[in-house]
Amino acid sequence: MSGIYDLMRTVLTESLLAAPMFGWGVGYFQPDPADGTVASMSYVAYTFFGGWQRRRRDGTPRRSGDDNYDDDGTLREDSIFFPVGKLLTRTDNALTKTIIHELAHFVGPGGPKNGNRIDDYTNAHKNNF
């Protein structure tokens, strides 16, 4: 837990240093390319398991297609995506919870087939919660 928390803090610090200089969409926090579509209404944010630490052999960020995620295959796995329009309707508390939740997936052990990944097993909107 301590290691995951330290990695979360590192990501936040790096993002806070880049954002004021370059604005939204720089660093790890990215606007969702599907923002405003019907599909984006079903989630608040998303990222890739261990995306922060996983790289291709040449050192470049993995793309979602490298791991057969269900999208067009071009999304960088070293990003956390937010439907910006939806964020504007959330409370500060809800936004903070969402960021912490996504950061756990992002900095945790990686890969869609990694048995140690930090995964969603349920949420408040499912019957098994």
C-alpha cells in the first residue's frame, strides 16, 4: 500500500509541475477522445492497468492496441482519460475519489493479464457491492 501511495504522489507531482506550464492535456491527465459521445456517459474516467510504468521495448509508451484493449488501439497507456464535460458536473469530493481510484489502476502492477493488477471487482452501482 505504501509503495502504491508513493507512486500516486509521484504522478500527481509530475502532473502538477507540467500542467501550469503547458495546460490541460499535458502529462498523465488527458481529455477523453470520446468526450461528448453516448459511450462516455457510462464512466467518469479510465486508464490502463500499470500504464504509468509499462513501456514498449524501444522505451516508448505502450498503446492500447498493444494489449488488445477494446478501443481503436491508439490510446497511450501512460494516460488517465477524463470526459471533461462530465467532470464539470462532479463535486470536488467525487473528483478526488475518481482521481485516487484511477491512480491506483495506473501505478499498480500492470497489464490486462497480470493477476496482481489493481482491478475493479464491484462498485456502488452493481448488485454485488
